[in-house]
Amino acid sequence: MQQVELENAIKLGQRIKELRTQKGKSLNSFVMEHGGTTTATWSRVESGKVNLKISTLIKVAAILGITVDKLLKDIDFNYSLEE
């Protein structure tokens, strides 16, 4: 993973966790309510260890009750094609 890609994954994971906790949900209760994945997978997402597909981003935004553009707020999309 490029450095900026890694940084974006971490930022996105932090954002997802922040939005989940604002809803007053523990990781376990959130996963149980929304199914389709495990607590371990969500934990990896929130720690920036998973690169999400666009379809997953759309689902995550819907689960959190926000739009994808709000979910991706403050993410740097300036990638270098080198490396």
C-alpha cells in the first residue's frame, strides 16, 4: 500500500469508528444489528487494515445513516501513479 493509501485507510477507519460511537453503539452491538460481517472484520476496518470496495463503502454509509461523500470527508485522493 502506498503511504497516502495507508493514511486514508486509517482516516476512514477512524471516521467509521467515530460515527459508530456517536450513535452510542459498541462494536459488538453494531455488528450484531447489521450482520453480514464479523466483529474482527469491523475491527480491522476501523483500524485501517482493510481497503474497502466502493460497494462496501456505500453499505457502510447507509448503515451509519450518512452519504458516502460525508463518510469520505477529509480523505486525500491525490495519488501518485509511481511506485
